[in-house]
Amino acid sequence: MDKVLSVPRALSGINISPCVGWKTFTSTRVLCSSRFLFKTRVTELQRSKGTFNWSCLYQRDKCSVISPVVFWHRTSFVRTVSTRTENAMNVFDRNMKRKQKNWAAALEDAEQYDYLRREVGSRIADRVFDVARTFPLALDVGCGRSHIAHHLNKETVEKLFLIDDTEKALKQTPETEIPIHRVLADEEFLPFKENLFDLVVSSLSLHWINDLPGALRQIHRVLKPDGVFIGAMVGGETLYELRCSLQLAELEREGGFAPHVSPFTAVTDLGNLLGRAQFNMLTVDIDEIQVHYPGMFEVMQDLQGMGESNCAWNRKSILHRDTMLAAAAIYREMYGSEDGSVPATFQILYMIGWKPDNSQAKPAKRGSADVSFGDLGKINELSTTNKPRNSV
């Protein structure tokens, strides 16, 4: 295994307000595993649109990469902070999330909790294969145990950098036919020089980023012109069954409720965020994966095994036993299946964005069309009139 390169931790303070506002329109059937049954589900849901408020102030440790040798230098800078401090919010405890992921990676049976990451990683790889080119240098942001790399081949990606802030998970990344270089660093602060990578991928890690617009801008910065970013993150529909059950149980037993499921990004805002990061030729689509479990406690156990427990600063530290039992009963009553299992829905948002380049196709100038939309209904008449007559 290659040596894991360590980047010093950066200090950050970012904010995001919970956003729910999405509309699902597609779904794909997933393979069954030996323990869990994956099903498809298509829904049409609308929620009130939330808003993003962002700011950050940090020092950054940065490096320039000349593969395969990495030369480090320290650069400090300050990003302007909003003067409206009441809007400043640092939603996720990144240090707690790092501990959760390290704990999950240390489990003896850690691989049995990777079923969702493996599935989403394969779908990211499918989208990479859809791009008809070879990528000399690629980057996997928030790789975990690298669930994308083993789906790729050397004909598509010639060299791959893996970056994650979880040392135990990074050391467990398997070897593949693609040469791999591992870098231990925070995904919020990419320690690479500009215009370096031909491809950047990310699978199920960006939903824990506080400064998501800043992270997308950094991905755009490290991409070469005409480079592509292909990513997947958890969307607002995720675990709505668990969220509703816990809220109803707390209202009944304690007279109020606290958030137990982290806020997620809305699909309606994702395209705007990519556009603000100066990506173009954007593609955003949605899959919903529904996993069936024996009960609510098994759902929570697997979330813990995935390292996906709630790490929001406003999370409630104690959940009473009576409330938990009531939530499990509500979960089964409201969402239970005929076979006795209960579903857990994972909404996955897929995104593709390209870094602008002069070689890319550009739309025609406004008013340059020589055919009117009003003539579209006359196409059949025109084709019949212009059709040459057969000679007798």
C-alpha cells in the first residue's frame, strides 16, 4: 500500500440552513443483497424551499502536487465573512463526524455496512464510462474505503488520487489495477494546485460538508479546463420515515421534538450551487433507493455502522427509552410492509458539471435560427410537398 500523506487540519467555521425542497422523478431497480432487500420507488413530492446562508473564516494548509512526488508549502488566507452574524451557522461538527467514521471503519464487520456506498459507487462509475475519453489524472473526494475505484479500469482512469479525513478508512482502501495515491486531508480544503485533475468524483460525502459552495468552488479550481466533476450526495427525502416517527413519538411522550436527522441539500438548489461554482453543461438527476429492515432499531444500527449518525451541533444528546419504543411502534404502523419489515428511503442526488473551455460546444446566438417554432406543425406537409415524384 502507498504511504498515506497527511495534511494538517484546517480551522473552519461555516454555516448552512436546512433545505427541503425537491421533486423526485426517476428511480432505478437495485440488486438484492444477502441481508437486505432493495426496492424501487418513484414519488412526486414538493416541500417548501429553504435557503442557504454561507460564510467562513479559516486558515488553509495547501500543497502542490507533481505526481508521484508531493511537495508541501503553507499558504494562509482569509475569506470574507458576512457582517450579518445572526445568519452565521456551523451546522455539522466535523470533528465528531471524523470520530464516527473512524469508529465505523474499525469494526470487524465494517464491510457489511457498505452496501449503499457500493451501489452508489457503481452508479458513479457508470457515469464516468459514459464520458468517451481517458482521464490521465483523477481525484476521489471523500473516498472512504474507495467504493468507486474498483469499478473503474486503467483504460478509463490512468492514475487516481484518494482523499479523505478518516485515516482508518483510507488505509483500508483496496489495491486496483489503477495506480492509487492516498492523501489524508479534510475534504473541505483540497490541498492541490489549480488545473491539475482531468476528473473529480465524489460519492456520499458532500452532504457532511459545511461550506458546500466553497467545496464546489475548490473542486472547480483543481479541475483542468474541460475537466468534469461527477458526484453523488444524499438528498432531502432521505430517511423521512425515521424523521417523522421520531418527531411524532417525541411530541406524544415529551411534548416537543428535536432534530434527529441531519439537514440535507435540496435538488432544486443543487443546480444553482453548481452554477455559482462556475460549472457549465450541468446535469442533475435523482435516484431513490429503499432498503427494508426488520425494524427501526436495525435502521439506526446500520446508520451507525456506516458512520452516518447525526453530527449536527443542535442534535439532542439523549433519547429516552419510552420515546424510542414509541417511535419504533409508529414506524412499523405507518410504514411497515406486509412481510413485517420496515422501509428506509435514501434519496441520492447525482450531479455532473464541466469546467468551461473554449473547445466546448457553445449555444448559437439568439435570433440566429432560420426555422420558426410556429412551422413545426407543418413539417409533415413540407416533407410531403418536397418529396420527389416517382417517374412512371
